[in-house]
Amino acid sequence: MRKSLTFLFCLLAAPVSAECVGRNLIEALPDEARARLETAVEGVPYRDGLFWKAEKDGMEMVLIGTYHFTHPRHHDTVAAYGPLIDDAHLLLVEAGPEEMERMTQAMTDDPTMLTDPDGPTLLERMGPEKWEDVSRVLADRGIPGIFASKMRPWYVAMMMGISPCMLKQAAEAGGPDGLDQMLIDRAQVAGTPVAALEPWDTVFTLFTEMTPEEEIDMILFNLPAADHADDYAQTLIDAYFAEDVWSLMEFARLDALENGGLTPDQVDAQFAIAEDKLMVGRNRDWIGRLTDAAREAAAQDSHVVAGFGALHMPGEDGVLNLLDRAGWALTRLPSPVPQHQPDL
């Protein structure tokens, strides 16, 4: 077993196809470790399910947990839930077309969003021995060490979680075409407006308050798994389509404690940072946006649809439990199958 923050940093964003095949690491766990994993996920609010309806005071929203990269089964999801997007007042996603365009332009105009041209290099910060391993991993992903050494640590950690095979596939396809984009495409064809749940620059501000030590720990935390990214991606995909994504969180936590090379305190700190910055804080911010949109839709006797990374759904501070605590009634909707449209 190897450990990684792939599941957290990539937020379900690792593609797999027939050419990038890995093994399911959770299924490969010994019985004792599987039992610990099951104990860890027991009682987690809304652990299961990717498709939900939320209702309150005449307001309705349909929530879809997404997987950000390409997979053939996304077509079933769009076939099942597309009609609800067609009739919706609004589709909400993490980043819509306008946000993606602004992000792309900003990175073109300001390379320092991803790199640090003035501070010490990662080589200087980590030392030659550790940097040699990191630079090798990044070189395998098409990033020469001379450029990688100036990259922002959070971006390095994210890139380490995606295998070279997967990056090649995404590049050949012109970029990832995941479920989020397919939902957007459906909305645009139907004339349904698309809006973002958060500002376009959110991802660039999440890690600004980390200490230099925490930044380096974040990279080292991902290093042992970098050569096994296909296995992690396969584990992620299997959990996603089983609608049990929280098991990924607890698997990563247990794996980190066993194989991470960091102290338990360092592991706890890294998970606390990742959960707070990547999920909890954003989830809380989204509730107001979702509620306002549903209220506007209800005034027009309509509903809204929201699609966002599946890992944002479960947990004490997941979107579903936050809505529950705010008085919304939640109903799990069926998994998509061809020719099936769920009742709203």
C-alpha cells in the first residue's frame, strides 16, 4: 500500500481508460486493514450516493456529484439527468465557461500564479536528495526540473497525483472532458444558464496561508504514490461508481499513517489543511449560493441543478449534511441508467 493526497488535491480528477489500467488498492487491503477502513467510514453522514434532490419551502435543487475527467459512463448520467437540466432555471458548477476563460487568460498573463520566480527554488528548500526524487516524478509528467523547481508547491503536489499515461491521454484529447463539462454542454444546448459556485481564482488562493514547512510536507506527502497513480485512479473510479467516495478519504488517511514517511502529527496536519481548504470552507460558501439560486428558481416555479466534485457531498461538513442542518429535506435519487429519467 502507498499513500497519497491524490484524492484530495485532484478532487476526483484522475482519468483512466483501457490504456491506463491500475488495481483497486482498497480491494487489495488485508482483512485487518479493510476492517479498520470500514470502522472509519461508519456513521459518516451521507456517505453513500451521488445524486440527490433537496427541498425546502417550495424550493428544489438536484445535486450531482461529478468526476472531473472522461469516462464512458458519464453518458448514462447525462441521459438520465439531462432533461432536468433542460428544464432548470440554472445549472450551477464549480467553474463555468466564463470562469474557465478568465482563469486561462490570467495564467497566460501572469505565470507567477503557478510559479515563484523570486523566492528560493524547491531544490533549495528541500535539499538535493529529496528534490531528485520529486524532479524525476515531474520529469515523467513532462515537466523539466529547471521549470519544476520554481513551481508553487500546491501545483507540484497536484501534478504528482496524475500519472504520465493519464496526462498524455488528456493532452491528446485536447483536455479533460469530464462530467462537469458534459453537464455544461447539455445546458448550453438547452439554453439553460450556467453559473459558478465560486470565483474563478478560488483554487489559487486556497493555500496562501500555509507555512513553508507545510508546503514542503505537502509535496513529500504525495511522493511515495507518484509512481502508482494508475492504481490510485482505479481505486477512485471504482469508489465513485459505487457511490462511496468517502472511503477514499479514509483509505488515504490510513495509508498515510502506515506508509507516508511523515509523523502522525504531520499526517494529521496535512489532512486538516486539505479538508479545510479543499472542501469544508468551500462547501460552506456554496450553501448560500445554492439557496439563493433555488429561491430565484422557485419564484419562477422552477428548480436548479448543481454539479460539483463528488467528494464535496459526504461528511459532517459536506454539502448534503450542511443542507440537512439548514432544514432541507434530502432524497437520494437513483443511479443513472440508459433511458431513465428520475422524477423530480
